[in-house]
Amino acid sequence: MTADMIQDKIRATFPSAKIKASDMTGGGDHWQLVVEAEEFKGKSLVEQHQLVYKALGDWMKQEIHALALTTRAI
């Protein structure tokens, strides 16, 4: 799993997104993400996080073991 793969997956759902993906351990399965997107406007923080989890789909079940997530509307 690479930062580019994660960014591409999220941008497929949120084309306006500005994304910073950092591999926290170097193993490709612990990530810190900062996602800013227009599509988050009017959504609560919980709803924003749920949208990101949904965008990452099955990766959240196996490939991504841990995720530190910061989201905000732009």
C-alpha cells in the first residue's frame, strides 16, 4: 500500500480533495490522513470520517490496519 494508491482511491470519490497521506510505520498498513474536500460541507465530523472509510472500502478490512484521520470541509 502506498500513499499514491490511497490518494487515488479517495480522489475517485472526492475529486476536489486535498490529501496528505503519511505512512506512520513504514510498513504500508498504518496511515495518517488529512483529507480536505468540498464534499464535506454541511457534514458532521463523524459523517466526514464515514465517507472516507466508505471511499477506502475493503482496504479498511485488510490492507489498512490503523488509520489516524483528520477531515475538514474546504
